[in-house]
Amino acid sequence: MLDFCLFGAGRIGKVHAPNIAGHPKARLKCVVDPDLDAAQALAEPLGAKALATGEAALADDSIGAVLICGPTTTHIDQTEAAANAGKAIFCEKPIGLDIERVERCIEVVTKTGVPFYLGFDMRFDPSFREVRDAVLADAIGHVEQIIIVGRDPVPPPIAYVEQSGGIFRDSMIHSIDLVRWILEEDPSEAFAMGECLIDPAIGRAGDVDSVMLMLRTPSGTICTLSNARHAPQGAEGSFGAQFFGSKGLLRVGTAYPTATEGFDANGPLAKRDFPGFQQRFADAYRHELDHFVNAVIDGTPMETGLEDGRRSLLIADAATESAQQRQPVTIRY
Amino acid sequence: MLDFCLFGAGRIGKVHAPNIAGHPKARLKCVVDPDLDAAQALAEPLGAKALATGEAALADDSIGAVLICGPTTTHIDQTEAAANAGKAIFCEKPIGLDIERVERCIEVVTKTGVPFYLGFDMRFDPSFREVRDAVLADAIGHVEQIIIVGRDPVPPPIAYVEQSGGIFRDSMIHSIDLVRWILEEDPSEAFAMGECLIDPAIGRAGDVDSVMLMLRTPSGTICTLSNARHAPQGAEGSFGAQFFGSKGLLRVGTAYPTATEGFDANGPLAKRDFPGFQQRFADAYRHELDHFVNAVIDGTPMETGLEDGRRSLLIADAATESAQQRQPVTIRY
Amino acid sequence: MLDFCLFGAGRIGKVHAPNIAGHPKARLKCVVDPDLDAAQALAEPLGAKALATGEAALADDSIGAVLICGPTTTHIDQTEAAANAGKAIFCEKPIGLDIERVERCIEVVTKTGVPFYLGFDMRFDPSFREVRDAVLADAIGHVEQIIIVGRDPVPPPIAYVEQSGGIFRDSMIHSIDLVRWILEEDPSEAFAMGECLIDPAIGRAGDVDSVMLMLRTPSGTICTLSNARHAPQGAEGSFGAQFFGSKGLLRVGTAYPTATEGFDANGPLAKRDFPGFQQRFADAYRHELDHFVNAVIDGTPMETGLEDGRRSLLIADAATESAQQRQPVTIRY
Amino acid sequence: MLDFCLFGAGRIGKVHAPNIAGHPKARLKCVVDPDLDAAQALAEPLGAKALATGEAALADDSIGAVLICGPTTTHIDQTEAAANAGKAIFCEKPIGLDIERVERCIEVVTKTGVPFYLGFDMRFDPSFREVRDAVLADAIGHVEQIIIVGRDPVPPPIAYVEQSGGIFRDSMIHSIDLVRWILEEDPSEAFAMGECLIDPAIGRAGDVDSVMLMLRTPSGTICTLSNARHAPQGAEGSFGAQFFGSKGLLRVGTAYPTATEGFDANGPLAKRDFPGFQQRFADAYRHELDHFVNAVIDGTPMETGLEDGRRSLLIADAATESAQQRQPVTIRY
């Protein structure tokens, strides 16, 4: 049994908390959030304790793991504190938004030697995992072109946008990580375009909401990643990918929870809309928690680590700079 | 926590055992099978005890529930013994093959008042449940026509065929139950055709392997159910359904575990075959166990019961008689 | 060049007339209809003459072919007259509704030796032709089960229903012909159910509007054909088929004119509805005319003939009788 | 009737020649090709005359139109000669590869006032036309992002590559024109990446074979166009597009000639491969010819003209420069 303290009772904490509570080898002991009401609302129904700060939990030897999923700005401090307390760490992506601060954090965590998993949940989506397995098994030969689309259902609150580090670091970083993970190769060149088309308030917050990023790898793979802060069409086409190889094509289509379709005189019956990535990647969240719990208990390696966080952040930094400067950027790791 | 004794370490026991073991509110205490090696092979890795006979388990007060999934011929005796021992009962379909014997069993179980769930797992398939919910919500109006296809991947062993009660009672009974459950109406007329096309040994065992059944309900719904003992094309089209209503159409297509598709010069990369219903209905098996566990613990009603078993058996009996006599059969309940 | 006289300016005449006029090797010379206004409305824009009766056209030696597509009750008389006038004949299905009258007509036409094509247009649908080609090439082995669905978009006028010979002879006869044509085998046993669910006036006219027909062939193929007089869901699923073989599956899905799909917050953008079989089988109508014109000009055999009409009618007769008697019917040819 | 002289008996001439011959309002009078054998092989079966040079045809007053589809290097000279001879002109894209030469040609043709159509056949593909119609009808609101994929089935001969002007001007220009046509807006900024991954001989010929182009329009639409010189996966995914709008999504999927699908133990039966764009866009070629013939006969405007050729070439020039310089390029018209 692995006992958890969860940091962050927000949108993503609400995904992880019941997954911990329902895992046969895990227990949710406490939920930490400065908003104690939110912590309580999440903790109580799951039989856990609510705390406003984390010191007591980190000092509690019965707690073996922390899951850090508060605002991005808190990730590094909590990661370092948990590492120093000897806890196994599951940290939501991104670790941080400042590359130098991230590198110092890597040093701290590495020194303590605690197990660390970075929450690139899309790696645990069965569809994308099937792509990676097929690519590694050489099913489509050398991957020549990649197109990945990822769209939020609706724009996040402006307060979130302001802290997010921008759409490339906050949102597109998932697709960036997929490219690195599936190709097992790091892109060397980035060019991005960004526009604010969806909500002018996003522009006033200094961000863009509709972006494309072109990447090139040393072996010649050319990728285009597309993200946007809304998906007026619902689930259909909101997360999808094409991998064109020298021998074939792999494609990730729209994933629906059932194989049922309905039609009446007005078109389809079920609107098949989706409230967001929490639903699309519900299985992925469960699978990544299962991976983390088992890796901690069995002492086996984590599928993602701090270096994945650092490299994806460097690419997102390059994309951000490219979109702002309207120039291609060479990526150095 | 609900502690289980599982009766039957065969094909379907191998599906249920890990589901029990992995359920947060359930524990697998013992596995009973006259083939003690099989019982051991299943029980041991899950931390359960293997037994050749069930008496000890039924006498053990710590065991709250039995899951009966041995050969069909054993279901009734085990059900009655478990009922008399006061256990909650999860019995695989069908309860039995002889309608009079089934009716006596219903009396026994009813008298004891123990919770009883009959394993029509397809009711817990999210796709078919979505159909039922939509039909009950009047999304397609009065259901005028139904077509349901169900195919085994490969023929079962002849020894299994011989005990199975025939393809209508063994295999098509799932689709029969779906019709009753989705329409909330019992068919009144049956006509069936059967052929032995796939394996002559099935014919020598007195059964057929390729069948269609036409049903009519009192409200005028006409249904065709199609079953066969092989699916040379793999998963594609092996389980599917169409529900034509006065206002629209509901359709259940091929359910795949991922949204990934692959193509190379020889066609698709992933063969997308399926080893059988255990894989297609893996989620349904988990959901029905979850339903059973919660209904026992909370004392809430079971979604299927003995009367569902009796009625579906009567329809399968009518289908069997119709195919043999080449005449339509009126169904009386 | 083959000059045509078209008999019948109704629903189906409006499909054939422009096809004749647009064919590079054919010319539409006249349109015959007792409703002279209708004849004129159809003939004039296509540069043809309108006539109330056919004598003059049949006497005109420059006319090489007739296309008969008026009410079913007129087919046989016009066919015999055209045969006696030595014209090549394209007759819409069915030839007639009375099997004895059909057999006498066959004698007449056979004696004259004129080319005769019976308008089973679905044989020229590229999707069903692909199925037949694949079946004949043994792509799926022995065909064990067939399911074919065919639905009208909306019920025909009651006046049409009254003359139609009933839904089996009028509508389902297309699927019946497909089964014979694809299997190259004639069914020997029929069982049908029919209900009047859509429009009570259809019932008052002595017909049903929602039917299923089960057929068995001597080699053991079991088929279910489903037809209904409306399709509230639009094109989706209104014409479709599954052919389950000993080695694989062939399936005909919904045929759309483009590969474009649209989605907005209310679901799909394009309703993708279809006004009926004229649209679904527009290509088939063109292909069958092309086949007829070339077969007449080149003196090559027709793909369908009178015997196909007779046999399909016998099966439709058996279906009608079965639905009325609620008994299976043995089919003799 | 419009009588044609066809210039060019190659790959694309073989598509157009039978379309002219089969059009009810057109006649193929002669085929011109310096390779007289090729001209003869194409002309004779269609009842046309073969010529090695075009002077006689241009001098023949009975010829009303020319269709120019020889090597790109011949387009401008033949266009100018035909314009000076007063013929209506259907010229395959691109007009030419040198923007200054193109601009002089535009002057010549404009002065003569002959009807001119530039063969952007994809505008006549029913799927892409449906997209344009929907976009113009504001079905998806402002188009925020576009992704278009176009792939050749196999690389063209190196001799062709050498004359082609490069993959952006030869191949991607189709997608470039689609963007301009559907958006009714000209992109202002281009960034492209190109690699030679498929055939080193293409690299030795100074070209690349795997490219992506990112475009931005003044209203903020960001597009990515992807092209490659092979499609090892066959038809699936080789031509496709996504248009993400402020209100919804339009998508062009894989267009297959039938709605038939087949599956056996090895996967799908029909490989559904495609020999190339001639097959994928067979309907489009017929539709564009029909448009041209009717526009000439009726004196109505052409859907594409010289200015479309000039602007698409300017964008393809920018893409080529960007890929070579690894810098974004501003496009000026």
C-alpha cells in the first residue's frame, strides 16, 4: 500500500484524487490546498484529511508519495520539499516555466534519489501508446511527417492563462512530449505562428490562443503541432494525430467512450461533445497513476522524468520565442 | 468488503477472478473447481485458496458472496446450495437449460431471499447501455426493427457444445436478453433457421453453428438476431446492432480498444482481431461485478434476476424448437 | 446512336429521361404518358416530343428502344407491344405482379427475340457490384449469412401503394434480386413478418410498411432482408448490407456523395439526409442505362432478363404469403 | 458543340482526352505531341487525329478550344499561340514557373480576350467544393486553422522532377490554391521546411520530397500544408483536410469509390490502394471540363483564371525560398 498526500484541489486534483482512492494498492491520506474549503470538498467524500499547508504531511512517515497538481508556480517548491522529505513524487507537467529554476530543481531531486514521475498523461493514452509501440516495432519505417492536433473545449479562465506560461508551455507541451517520446529523437529547429482569435482577453494577458508549431528533427522528420483554446465542434477532431512513415501511416482518430451512434431527422442524436481533456484522457490518468504506484512499490524506473520536463520546456520556449520573433529558432539541449 | 468464493476456474472464471481481486470493495477468498490444478492456477497468483468442492466455503460465514461460473449443468445445484447457505449469488447465464428445473430453482432462491444477479454482462456494455438509455428517453421513438449480430471468434470445444444446450440457449441468449431489456417488452412469436456450416462435429453433437432468429413483439417490433460460431474477419462486425425507430436510428458499431489505425502497403497494420467476447466485453464484466458488489453492500436491487433468466430461456427454447420444426412458435411466459 | 421512346413521366421517368438525353450514344425522341402535361414537362427541356399514347412511337422505325417506367400495371402490355414492334426493351422492375401473366409475357418476348433488360438498378451500384465480384472471386469463401437493409425515405402515396403489389414485390424485390445475383443460387425457403407501424392508411390499403424476410438457400445460406417505408434518420444506415462468409466479411455502408464531414456545437453541419433511392442509386441508374445502350448496339447479352424477374417475383410472392399466413413457405421455380 | 485540340499525350492528357471525347457537347478533333506515337495511341481509339506540332490545329477555324497539358515548360508558349489564334484555352496548372514570364503571358492573353481556364482540378472535387460552400455560407464561422495533406502515390520520374519547378510549385500548389479559394484571402507570410527522405535522386535533382508549409493570412488564419512524393499506405489519408472554424469543423476524409469494405483473417480484403490523383480526382477532372465547355459555349466566367495562377505561383515561390533559406518569407502580390 502506498499512502498519498495530494497537493492541489483544483481541476486536475479532482481527476487524480478519486483515482488514488480507487486504486487497490494506494490510499489517499490527505489533500493540501490553501483553499481549505476546496481541500475539504475533495478530501472528505474520499475519506481523506484536508490541510491548508503541507508541512505536517511531509513530516508524516506513513505517507510515501505526493501528487503535486496545484498551480504551475507551486510545482518546483513542493517538489523540492517533498524530495527533501524523501517522498516519491508524481508532479503534474510542467515542472516549472523557468528553465534555470527547473535545472536547479533537477539537481535537488537527483541528489535525494527519490522516485520522480512527471505527469505527461498522454503517454498513457492507449491510442498514443499503440502508435509508439508500432513506431518502435518499425511498423511504418522512418517517420517522415507528423501532424498532431490538440484543442481545449473552451478557453481557461484568464487568471489561469496569466500563470500558465503561455499556450506553448501549458498546452502544446503535451504534443511536444509525444513527438519526443514516439520518435525517441529531439527536434532541433522550431518555427511557430500564434494568433489571438478566440478571446481578446487572452491577448491582453500577453498570450495567443491559436497556434501552430513546425519542428524538424536531425533525422529529417518534419512535424506540425496545432493547438487552440476552444473546440466549438465538440470532441470530433479535437485530439488527433497522423504519423506518415516510409512504410505506412498511423493515425489517432476521435476516441469515443462507446461504439454507439444515433441519428434522427436533425442529424446525430448524441451530441458526442466532450467537456475536455479530463474525459478524453480519463483512462490515461488512471494508467499513469497505476504506473507510478507500481514503479514506487516495485522500485522500477519511471516512464517520464525530470529530463523529459526540461527538454519539452526548452522546445516550448523555442516555440514561444519563434512566435514572438517571427523567426525560426534552433533548439539546444 | 465483500468476500467471494468463485465456482469454476474455466474460461469465464479467468475473467471474473482478477476482477474480484482488483475490486476495491471485494476480496477473492477461494476458487472451487473439481479440477484442483485449474483452481490452484487461478487462485494462487491472486492470493486465494483453491478447493475441489464448495462445502467448506459455503459453511464459512466470512464469505458473503458466490460467483458461479462453472459448466451450465452445475449452475442450479450450486445456486440452490448457496441460497440455502445465505450467500449473495452472482450466477453466469444461463441459470439452467431445463425450464421446469429453472422454475423450481427460482422458488428455492426466492424463499431464501438472498440477493441474486444473473450474468447478462452485455447489459453492462457501455454501448448497449447507451442504446437502452436513449430508447427509454424516447430518442428514436417506437422501435420498429432491430438487427443484432453476435459471433464467436472460433467454435468452442465439442465437449462444451455438447453441454451447452445449443447455440440459441448458449450464445444467442445474450441478444435475446438485450431485446427484452432495451424494449422492456417480451417477444410473442419466434421463427428461426439454423445450419451447420462451420464444423461438422457441431452437427454430430446435435447442434447448429449458424443461426438467425426472427422475433415479433406485441407492439409490432420485428427483430432479427444473427449468431455464428466463428468470425473469420476478426473483430470487425462481429458484435453489432441496429435499432430502427419511428424517429431515428441507433447503431452499435465495432468497439475497438483504441482510436489508433494503421495502414501500410498491405492494408491496415494492426490486424485488430479479437480473441473473443472476453476482450470485447471486458469493461462490461468489470461493470457488472461492480454493480453486484455495490448492490449487495448497499442492499439495492439487482439489474437482472431469475425471471430474466426464465424468460430468455423460454425464448431460446422457442427458437430451438422453431429451427428444428421449421415452424414459427408462439412464446408464452 | 440509339433512339429512345420513354413510357412514363413519373418519379422514375424523371431519373431515366435526363440519363438518356445525356448519354453520348443515345437520344431521347419522345416521352409517352397519358398525363400529357407531365409528358411535356419532362420531354420539352430535353428536346423530345410528348405523346399521350405510344402507338405512333412504336410504329416509328427510327426508334430502336423503349424504356418502360410507368405504373407497374402497364409494364406487361407495353412490353408485349414493344416486343411485337421489334424494339429493344428496358423495363423497370417488376415486370408484373401476377406470376401467370408474367410467364405469358416471357413467352411473347422470347418469341420476338428482342433484347430485354429488367431494371434491377442495384446490380449496377458500384458497392454491391464490388460485393458480387468479391464473392465470385471467393474472397470471403462460402457466404453463410446475409443481412440487407433497404428503407424508403418517406412512405409513397397511398395510390401508389394500392397498385404496388405490396412492399415485398415493390420494394424488397431489389434485395431479393441482390441475394440471387450475388449468391448465384435461388432461395428455397421463406419466412416473413410484416407490420403496419408507419402509416395506418397503408394498412387500410391492404399492405404493411415494416417487414423482415428470412430466406434459406439449398447450400445453407441464411439471409434476412429488412425493409420499411420510412427512414427518419436520413441516409445513415438506410441502405446497407453485411455478407458473412466462411473466410471473411463484406459490408456495404452508407454511401455519401462526398468525403466531407462537418461538425459544430449542435452536431454535424451537413444533415446528410437523402431524398431517396434516386439519389442513393443515381450512379446505378446511369450505369444500367449505359449497359443497356451498349448491349443493344453491340448485340451483347443483358445482365438481367425476364427469368430474373420471374424468380424474384416468386420469392416476393412467397414472402407475401408467409407474412399473411404466418407460416414458412417453400419456394418452387 | 465545342471542338478541341489537345496538346500533350502524357499522363494527364490520358485523363482529359476521354473526358473530352465522352462529353455530350464536346468533340476531340486532334492530339498534338512531338512524340507522334504517343499522340496516335491516344487519338486513334477516340476517333481523333494525331499531330506532331500544333500549327495546323491552331489555323483550323473549326477548332474552338485547346487543352494544354504537356510539360510545364511548354504551357506559356502554347497558351500565347492559342490566344493569338483566338482559341478558348484550358491550361493545366501551373501556367509557368517563372513569375515574370507568367506576367507577360497574362498580358498577352488578356489583350486577346479569349476565355482562359487554369486547371486547378481540386476546386471541382465535390468534397472540397462542399467545404468552400460551407465556409462561404458561414457554417463554421471564421476559419482559424487549416491542415491539408496531399501525397503522390509514388515519386515521379526524375526527368519530370527536373522540369517540375520543385515540389512546392508542382505539387503543393494545389493545396495553396485551395486555401486561397476557400478563404477568399491571400496568405501574407510563409515558412516551409523540406527534406529529401524518399529518393536521393530527387535531392540530386535539386528538389526535396517531403515538405510542410505554414501560411498566415491577414485575418489570422494559420495553415499547414503537407506534401510528400510517396504514399506507402495507399489511399488512406493521402488526401485529406481539416478546417477549424470559430463555430465548427469541416473535414475531408479519404474518398473511396464505393461504400464496400471487406475483412478477412489478414485484415481488409480490398487493399483500397489508389494509383494516384487521376483516380482520386477523376470526378473533378470531368467536372472541370464540363465547367469549361459550358462557360465557353455560354460565354459565362471561368472559375479560375490567370491571376489565380500568378498568385499561387508567388506563394509557391515563397515556400521554395523559405525552405532553402530556412527563413520566413513575406508574400507580396
